[in-house]
Amino acid sequence: MPLTGAVDCDVHPLTPVPADLVPYMDAYWRDTLEVRGLDFWETIAYPANAPLTIRADWRALKPRADASPDAMAATLLDRHGFAHAIVNCLFPLQSFRDANLGAAFARACNDWLADTWLSRDARLRGAVVLPVQSVEMSVEEIERRAADPRFVQVLLQVMGDQPLGKPQFWPIYAAAEKHGFAVAIHAGSSYHHPVTGSGWPTHYIEDYAAQAAGFHTQLGSLISEGVFVKYPKLKVVLSESGVSWLPSYLWRLSKFWRGIRNEVPWIDRDPLHYVRENVRLTLQPFDVPDDAATVARVMDQLGSDDLILFSTDFPHWQFDGDAMLPKGLSAAQTRKILIDNPRATYARLA
Amino acid sequence: MTLDAPTRDTDAHSDENAAVVKPNRLAIIDGDVHTAPSSLSELAPFLERRWLQHMQTYGSRKRHGSNYEPYPKAAPRAMRRDAWPDDGGLPGSSLELLRTQHLDHYGVEVGIMGPLGLSGQGEINLDLSAALATAINEWQRDVMATPEPRLKASIVVPFEDAAASVREIERLGADRRFAQVFMLTRSMDPLGARRYWPIYEAAQAYDLPVGFHVFGAGGHPYTGTGWPSYYIEEGAGHSTSCQTVVTSLVMEGVFERFPKLRTVMIEGGFGWLPALTWRLDKLFERMRDEVPHLQRRPSEMIREHIWLTTQPMEEPVARAHLNETMEWIGWDKLLFASDYPHWDFDDPFRAFPANVGDSRKRQILTTNGKAVYRLG
Amino acid sequence: MARHVIAPVADLPVGARKRVILEGRPVLVLNIKGELFALSDTCPHRGASLAEGILTGHVVATEPGTYVYSREGEILRCPWHAWEFDVRTGRSWCDPKHMRLMQHAVSVASGVSLLESGCVSASEAPIKERGCVSASEAPLQQEGPYQATTFPVRVENAYVVVDTPD
Ligand code: FES
């Protein structure tokens, strides 16, 4: 199956360090970084040398494959003929406790992305990172980027201070809906809470596995709180979420809804409905065994071929060689995943 | 069968399962029966005077700060409305009603008790936690399991204190009226962490499976992104706390260390396990150098050491999806549980979709339980 | 159609409910604010008896965070998984097309008219008989717990009458 014309909905640039962002900050924040020694800011996600963080063959390239738009294009877009790639910057500004600091970094990250990535390759599209510490400042950042058509989604992390369905976050969704941004919820944590409801797991593997549980939580929250009732045109993209967890979670949510829907009476139809209408998931990491029969069964459980958006999750090591598509997809499914579903999801993807 | 009631009744008459599933011939093993003393005073005979006074004065103080549970339930005390005994006690407190409404009614041969509430688990004060666990264990044994041998007790352990937990297992472990060690899925640390290992070692030594029941108070928000607003979110989200337990047990190497350990996930459903297993295998392949203590793939350890109770049974619109999910898990790994007398109760004869088939139903209702629990 | 005399009217005052077995099937008769309702007493979900279900109102929302509450006392909730059933239609809220309780016509008839037409009286299953009523496990037609209680129909009384289809 040729990948020509595909829209890769989740690629990552080499995460900038504060020094990369300084040129995009005003004098106060430039000095603050120097005065306070803020020359690095990292979390425990994606350890720099961990195998998951960048595929070994891509790491070995000089420059490494995620270092620049050109390097990435050589590895992905040129090589496979992708039409577009949506670039999600994972600088962990959500972990700051200070909303003003978060907002300064968000502005700088978005300027940096526009300048050093989106301006360099017309096929690239971007995500607006948000200082989620402050809903007000997040809305300001959305408004600031709305005029730039290269930004097609806003970017939140799957674990923060509060579940994202809560009404305090709704101005973000109102602004996103108004300007046609999809809302991407991406794997990652502010680490303001342990990543599990039972504390901190020992290993990075467990942390990464726990991200999927974060997606359960956010999906349950967005649906239960009525975000999709309030913003029916909103598209939420679960990014780097995995997909095979979704059916059984919806079975549970639907079952509970039948008995206790009176707790959330605005949910007047099976929760599954909102997923079909409003929620999409990116393809990689595709968490189904590598055999066509099982893939077909999972696709059947998902119950719709509209849900999955193609992604490589570049440069994270999610597949080997060029095997970025699961085995066993039909030609029609593949075309939808590669092209039709992304184009239907991203209103700003002209 | 999603027809109107009259048609449905007719179907029930002609359902071929009905012929096989005769209460007395199919000896049901029920992996989750919630017996409970109605009040502190019923537990008092088993509680040291010092702790009785403490409870009367300061009460239970759990690691979620709520006097009962953080979310109001679907029904009073989360109980079936038809399970309240006439004597005004709590559902699950009356042996008589438990017999007529559940054990006799369905032909339950063995019901594994899973005490919640006044059981000490999640108490901030670890000494109180241990005292209450001891009391509830003796209450189960003397008030329930001794007069009614179909009921088997669980050794409730104050699991945040491994030493006290081991003492409790050693004190009661030889008593065949106890069929498993009982923990909760929400904990201070993920439950594979080394400070819980002595509990698994003791359980293995007594050939007792360890049951992990959903709920608990570990001192953290219920999710990695804080507290959800609604009970529906908590309910649907129990499967995530189960995933934390399985991930931690596997990645910490608990099953390598205790190769005979049997564990049972209780009341979290089961549909979530295949996706988790696939994810863990993939991650293990990528980063096995982080967990060099593991000799085998996560899927192998899960297949060998983890059982799941079926309640609350997932109800996909396409029943075939449930069937294939059960197949992915393994027909020998699923155990029936009713959760009696809670509102999300599963009826042993009606919870299963028809396409599961009689022999597999029998496996889940009876055979598998006999292989897992320490019975007889 | 068969007509079944359920009880003297005086035995089913406002707020009372009665569970009866009609032709082998449990039926729940309710007096809600003076209006009589008769519904199948087998929950179409997993077969629970609804006899001990709570009656509540009907809640909808105009938008998230709003609660528009009406029809107090007309929604019967299953005592197990809390599904809601509209006593006027028998339909479940969550799946009204496929999951509903059969409704029976219920009326009040004078003793005179009943005696003239030779109506049968009902066997009565007390509400406190617990448990699932699905026929495969507890064949109601044959088994012991549901003792028929009969009562004489008197000319001077009025009676609650429930119809069953052929
Ligand atoms: S049996 Fe009535 S709601 Fe399930």
C-alpha cells in the first residue's frame, strides 16, 4: 500500500532546550532564564537515551532524524510521499507550577515551531502548545495563533492537575471549536500527580504503560462532563494513545451509563455515540499483535473505520523499517486512515 | 435476547442452557460475595478493647479523607435494593437472607467472601488497620464460614504494613476456612513494589491465591490526572486501577520471584486485559534492558499467574466481541463472581451471553474456581 | 384475554404495590397517586424482580450542569442495575426500543360485575419473596415459595382487575 498523500498526525521534533527558546522570549524572561539557571527543563518522560525515545537507526543518522525539518523530511515525507505531517512539540512546559512561566514557554515554543519547522517545509503543520496551568492564558495563546493557518490543533497532555472534561477547561474548547482547531490530547504528564492512582511505578515501562490509563480517564471525563454536548463540533484527537484499549473501556462506560445516567443526565445517548462523532485516535503506537486476524478483530471491535488517524509517532520507536501500517487492513481502511480521516478531522488542514 | 418481557420469558423456558444449568447440579463457585457486619458493635467481640474505644472516639480515617467513600453510589451503600434484611441490618450481614436469596437460590457451592468497609484496609493508622483486619477475619470465620461452610473467608491483610500482613497470614493460613488473601487495587505504591513482597511470599507458602479487589484508599487521587467528578467515571475507571496492579506485578518481577503465586483480579471486569498485555509485550520488547530481572514476556507471566473474575460483565452490543475477548484471555482464566449484594450484581445464569456455550460457562462458573482458590 | 382479580381496592391504597403471578408470570401492580399500573415484573435486562425498585422522577438536561426534573414517582428503577422504566409505557430509558416491560391493562371492577362474569382470582407472590424470577431457575408455576392466596369476591366490594393477553 503506497503511503503517498498520507497525513502523518503525530511527529515530534527534537525537543528544544531553553537556549533554543530564548530568542523567542522577551527581555524579562530571557534574563530570568539566566538569573535562575533555567538552562534545562526536563521531566522523566522520554529519557534522552531510552530506546523508545528515538529509533536507533534514526538516532544514528548525522544529524539525527528529528534534528531538523530537512532531516525529518528525508526520513519520512520525501521518502514516503506524505502530504503533510503535524508536528507536536513535547517540551514539558506543563510541568511548571507557575502559570506565567508556563505561558512564556508556550509562546516561545509556538514561535520556535513556526519559525524553525513550519516555515522551512510547506508540508508541515503544527500544534499550539498550551500553558494549561491557566485556562485564561491558554485561550490567549489559541487566539494568538488562530490567524496562522499552519497551526491545525492545540496540544494538551493526558495527565495534568485535573481531568480535562471539567467545566473549568471549557473556554479552551470553546476557543478551539471557534477557530476550527482540533484538540490533541497527547501522552505525557505534568507529573503533578503520580502517573497511577496507586502512586509512582518503579520503571519507565510502567510509566509509559500507564499513559493508556490516562486516556481512559480523559475520555471518560470529556464524555461524562458533557464537553461534546456543549461543543458538538469539537474534534478531540487522542495522540500516542494506543487504540486497542478503547472498545472494552466503552463497554464499561456504556454499561455504567445505563444504570447511573441520571448522575449525568446531559448524556442522553450511549457514550459510544460521542466517540464516533467527536473523538479520533492516532495510529502509533498500534498496540495489537502483529497478525492480520487479530488486527481485523480489533478493528471490528472499534466498530468504525473513521476513528483512526495515521501517525508514525516519529521519531519514537513504535515500528521497525517501514512497517508503520498494521497487517490485515483492507485497502479501503488504509485509505481512510492515511488520508480521509485526517482530512475530515482537521478543519484547518487546507 | 433483547426482546420484550413476555417473549423473553418464553425464551428462558426454551433456552437450552436452562436445562444444563440446574442450580443443584452446577456447583457454582462465586468469587466475590460481600458479607459485612452491620455495625461496629457486631465487630466488637473480635476487636481489642483499645481499638474498639479508638473507633468509637475517632472513627475510621482512610487515605481518601472521606468517612465512607469519595463518590456517592448508585444506590444506598451500593447495595441491591432487594438485599436489605428485614432486621434492619446491612445487606450481607444476615446469613439467613444470604442463604435464601443467594446461596440456595442459585446453587452456590462456594462463595468467597470479600469484606469491605470495616476491614481496616486503607486506614491511615496502621495499627488500627491491622486490628480491624484481624477482627474482620475472625468475624468472617466465626459468624459466617463456621456456621455456613459454603462460605469461605478471605484473609484480609493490612497490606500497607507487610510485617503485620505476614503475621496475619501466618496466624490464619493453615485454617482451611480461609481460601485467599485479600487486598485492594488502590494502594500507596503500585502493588508489585518490593515492600509488598513478603505478603506474596507468605501467600505462596500457604498455597493461598491473592485477590486484588477494586477500590481502596492509597492516598493518591484515583487517576494519574486527579479526581474525576462523577461516580460513573470512578466505576468505569476501576479497570485502570487493575491495570496498574497487573503492570506492577509483572514488571517488578513478582511472578519470577514467587513462581507458584496465583493472583485474582476482582470486580474490575476483564475486557481490558488483552490490550494491556499487548502493550506490555511491545514495551518489553523495546526496553527489556530496563527490567533485566524478567526472563519471560509479560504475556507469558500474565497467562500463567493472573485470573480475573467476570463481574461486572462487559456488555458490548455485539456479543461476539465478548466471546473473542474471553478467548484472548483464556477460558481457563476467568472466574465467575456475583458481587452479591451490591447493585452491579451479576446473575450466574443470565450474565453470560448465550454464545459462550455451556461447557465454557461451566468452566467459568465452576471448574476454574476450583483450580484457583484453596478449597477443601 | 383473561381477567384476573388481584385484590380488593382497599388492599392497594395510594403508594402500595403488589406482586402477583398471572399465568405463571410475575406482574407488579402499583398504585401511584391513585392511578393503577400493571407491568411485567421481570426486568428485561437480567431478570430481576422490580418489586423492590424505587420510584423516582425523570431527569433530563437542557445542557451540561442542568437538571430538569419532572414526573416524580413515575419512573421505576430496577433494584439491581438501576435501569429506569417508565410506568406509563413500560419502556426503559436507556434502550426504549428493545428493553421494555410488558404492560397489562388494569382496572377497577365491582364485585357484582365480577361475579356475573365469573372472573378468576390471582395467586399472590408476596413482595418479600426474593430473588430472580427467571423461569429457568425458579419455575414459578410449579415451585413452592409462591403460595396462592385466594380471597372471596364479594358483591359489596370493588376489586383491582388485571388483564393478560391470550
Ligand atoms: S436486572 Fe434490571 S437493570 Fe439489570
